[in-house]
Amino acid sequence: MTLGTCIKGLNALYFKRYLEFIFEVVTQIALLMCLFGFMDLLIIIKWVTDWDAKTAGTGQQAPGIISNMIIMFIGLGQKPPGNMDADLIPNQESSMKKLLVVAVICVPLMLLVKPCVLARSDKPALVE
């Protein structure tokens, strides 16, 4: 998906469609990295961490990636009471909140800015 978005960005720059580049390509890449890039980072961290040594004697267990992503959206990064999963990264809750805010901001920018600007301009929209 990222490769396709980058190619779309190169096309937008080549044809000098800067509105499309900024409000579609840049926001799509930001959204992809906030969601899927963060999930990929969590997967890599989970793979390379020795959870037996890290959680020994703490009563915690190795975290689940899917449950962390669900917590990111439903609990805004805050674990529910009784969750004994260890954190994957330092300041995980605040990182999840920041990434979620960026993702939520990207969606209306992606969907609304270009149509609104084209509707207000005198030029007809290019049909592609």
C-alpha cells in the first residue's frame, strides 16, 4: 500500500497537482505509518525481546499485538483493569494516544479538503 501511495505521490508531483500530493498522499502515508507502521514496530519489538527474562517475577505476561491495537482504538491506549500484559515500548499509552490523534486528523483531511477546494474553485475538476 505504501509503494502505491508513493507512486501516486510521484505522479501528483510530476503533473503539478500539489493539492492532491499534500492532502491525499501525505495524509495517506501518515495514516499508514500511524496504524500499520506502529503495528509493524510492535511486532518487531515483540520478536526481539526476551519476554521470559523481562517478565520474570513481575506477574506480567508477553503482550499480544492484536490486543494492543484494540486497546489503542477502544481504550485510547489505556489498558483495562486486570490486564497483565507488559508494555512493548516505553510510554506506550501516550505514544498510542498521539498516533491515534494523528490518524483521526488524517481522515477528514484526506476526504474533505480536496473536494471542498475544487468545489470553491472556478476550474472544473479533472476527470481521471
